[in-house]
Amino acid sequence: THAMTAVRTSTEIFAGAGVYTIPELWHMAGLAPNLTEAEVFDSPSRTARLCSAYYHFGKEAHTTLWPLVKRFLVGFVICVSEEDRLLYSDRLNVHGKDRSYVSARFHELLSDLELCFEWHADDPLWVRQCDEIAGPFDVFEPELIRHALEIEDMNLGTLIFGADHWAYLCAEAGLPVACVSSWNPLAHYYSTLSLPSEMASSWLNMDKYTYLFHPSSQRKPLQAFHPYTQLYRLAKADIWSVIPAFPDNSAPIPRRRPPLNPRELKPESKPKPKQTKPQPRRSPPKPKPLPPLIPKPTPIELSTSFVRERALLSYIIKYTQDYTVGPLDYCGIARRIKGRGEDV
């Protein structure tokens, strides 16, 4: 199962995460769009980044979204023009956008990932296992989840970066000592598991994280580069992403399966003859090992440029009568019509 599908269907855990929210969370967490459920949730770092992105997205909505909506309130009705409907897309990273603004660190990690894919282009099949030097590494920019990394209690930074590196980054960023604490329910849960090291990798190139946040003196650090987005189709849903999907000649790390108990094997078709003499007690047979299970999730498809262009928010708003996403563009929103006198 793809991790995106698992998150979208788990409404009790990621409440409100839907068609356009999930690609935003994936971008903020630095995840490729076609990672499997095991590739995300068997990794403490990836899971912590996803949870942190979810928190950051929610806090942004509570702190900055209402001032945007109030600008267009006429009495108790939200009233917008065609140009106004485009404003919410400025708050999105990837969904329905032609380009995404990213930091220099994000762009460098993105280039490294694309080079990794080119390196394996001629391989018949390669396993997506992270090498400490060659990667592949996740394209993760910590500032995209800044709200979560500044939490003093229940901070997931230790799970994301590891205890030692997180302590260093906290000191470098001047965060309170309470942020260094590694106690939280998610960390406790992972401490009870025995995950293989190759599955529990952070998938981060720690050499790129010599600092946590960009200095305040740097002007618009998250808009240093503006790569084009890509539109994928996965499980009947549109997935927008700057981070490319892993190629078809790659496969997830095989999951280890417990050995099969001989007692669980199907009985033989022929009945065994009855024993006339008591037999000496024998040691129980050893469990038979099974080959690792290689997941085969539903393939992800890259949309054509024609389909992508007509799925852009700007195209839908300007050239169709359809609604898009966000609080300024859905059924029940009034449209401002200019007349000879006052606007209606």
C-alpha cells in the first residue's frame, strides 16, 4: 500500500488530510510521492517529519488563514473576484501550482536525488536502501515544519535527526533546552520495536544540516529556486510534487517475515499410518524461513503536459466554471460582479 493512500484513508489519525493537503504534507516532510506505507512508517524520522508537517500545516491555518478570509467578508458572506480566488494558491507549496519556491538546501538535495536516479537508470532493478554516502536521501527542508520544531514539549526533533545532531541544531538555532527532550509517545512507541537498521534509517544527509533555520538577515531564503512541479496519478487522485517519484526499476526494501511454523502447514493428502509402537520423543522441527516479502504497490503514473496544464489552479479559475481548493473558492462563496455603480 502506498503511504499516501494509507494516510488518506486513516481519517481518525490524520483528520482533514485529503486530496490537496496530503501532497502539501509530503512536500514539507521531504517525501517522494510513491513511498510505501512501510517505507514511511517503519522509519522514525520519516514518520516524525510527517507528523510535524501535519502540526505545522494546522497551526498555519489557525494563525494566518483567518486574516486572509476577513479581507473578503461582506457582512457574513465571503465575496471574492476571480483574481481573489488565486490568492490562496500563494499559501500552497505544490498543489495546482506551475512552480514551487524552494530553498537552496532543498534545491541541492533535489539535484542529488535526481543524480541518484540517473546513476541507477541502467540497473535492471535496485533496492531503495539508503547508503550513508550515496543515498538516496530525502529532500527535506526543516524550515517548512518550523512550528513543530520550536515546540518545547513533545518535540520530535530527536526522532528526525537523532539525539546528538538534534542537540547540536537546537544549540545552533538558539532553541530552548526543553526542545532537546526526547520524551514523547511516538519515540516511546518506536523504542519498543525491533526494526532492522536499513528500515529505521533517517534517510537524511546530515552533512546538509549544519544549521536548522536560515538567518533572519537572509532575504526570502525559501524562494531561492523555483522548480517546476509534476503531476502524478495515484489511486484515482491527483498528486502534485516537486520531489520526483522513485523510478519503476526501483523496489522497496524487502520486509522480513517471521518463519513459518510447521504446524501451520497444510496436512498431507494421504493419511499417516497409525503407530503400533511408542516412538521416542523427538525435538520439534525447526521453522522454515521464508523469503522476504517485496511489496508491489499500485504503480504511480506521470501525467502528460496537456493534463497537467488543465489541472493547474490558475487554469481552472480563469477558464472553467469549476471550484478549486481553499476557503476562498468553494460552493457558497459569493462572486463579486462589477456594475455601473457599486459592486454587487
